[in-house]
Amino acid sequence: MPVSLCAESIKKHFPTRSGELAVLRDVSLTLDAGESAAIMGPSGSGKSTLLNILGTLDTPTAGTVTIDGKNPFELDERELARFRNQRIGFVFQDQHLLPQCCVLENVLLATLVTRGGNDATERARRLLDRVGLSDRLKHLPAELSGGERQRVAIARALINNPTLVLADEPTGNLDQTTADSIASLLSEVHRDENVTLLVVTHSRPLAERFERRFDVADGTLVELEGA
């Protein structure tokens, strides 16, 4: 099976007044195409930092990342933005929806670079129907519940047919019932859309839904036995 995501010996240091702070010391991870995995660890352990690097939103201090066989950090800024837009879908804890745009418009924002036109609009409608929001297309984010906003974010992450979806604490701000619903939806879209899915979460019940599970400990990544 082809490799979708490969990180090798990732290190990330941040400058502080007392010297460099090593958040990630030596992280390696390989996910085959279509696999799902969860990364757990306490606050401040570097989970989100790692996800930002894997999603090309931040650069590693050392180490390499390849996505679908390509090192995105070898691209110039414009090429990297296009690569990210076409290959990677993001689901954030706080959704990052534009408050002035309706549900349909928020999903379509990710297609502006690719200029998807009518095909993109039709796919957006299908995805919003898939996540249970076909009757909310013209609603603004402020008119939605937290779970509904997260469903919009999931549809937006999928709009460009990415090969890799990264989710950062996707149920962190939700009550238990809503969190369970979003967790089930993530599992379903992973299967139905045939994407590689990597989720950062504090929630062990959410993590246990996925094929592989890892802990961040002392700046390294440890795969849990039996996962």
C-alpha cells in the first residue's frame, strides 16, 4: 500500500529567554494511504505543534516530511500554499469559520484557489448533505450549534478531495453527546472518502475509534501496543 504521510526525525525548538526549548525531540511517523490514527498526550506535549508541521503550517527545526511522496518544504511559498490546499484538509477545534459567510460559502472558500465553479458547489452541497446540514446551507455560523459548526468544518476539509485530513481536538469544545456524534462522523467520512486521517485529541474514547494510536512523551512519539 502506498505511503501517504511520512515524518522522519522531526525536531522543533522554540527560542526562549533562557535558551532553546525543545518541544519535539525526535518524532517519526508513517501512515499508509487510507489509514487512520490518533495522537494523544497532555497539554503542552507538542501534539498540535506536530500536527501543524505535518500540515505544512509550520516548519520543523530538523527532519523531513513527505506527503504522497513529495517533500512540501522544498516548494516555494506559492507552490506550498497550493499543495496544502489540494492535498490536506484541516479540522480545527475552533472551526475558524468566517462569521459573515453562510454555511455553503464557508465550505466553498477552500475552492477559491482551484476555482472549482459549479462542480465545487455541487460537491459542497453533497458534503453538507452527508454531514446532515442540507437544511442549513444559508445559515450563518452564529446561527448554528457547536456540533453543527464542526460538521461544516468537516465538509470544508473534504471539499478539495484531499488525500490527508488532519483534525486538532475536533471534539474538544463539545458536550459528550455531540462529541460522540462528531467522532462517529469522522469515522464514517474516513471510510467513505478513503482519506488518510490523523487526529490529535485528549479523548481516549475518540482515539480508540481509529486504527492506530500514539502518545507524545518527552518530545517523541510512541505507538501504543494493541492499537
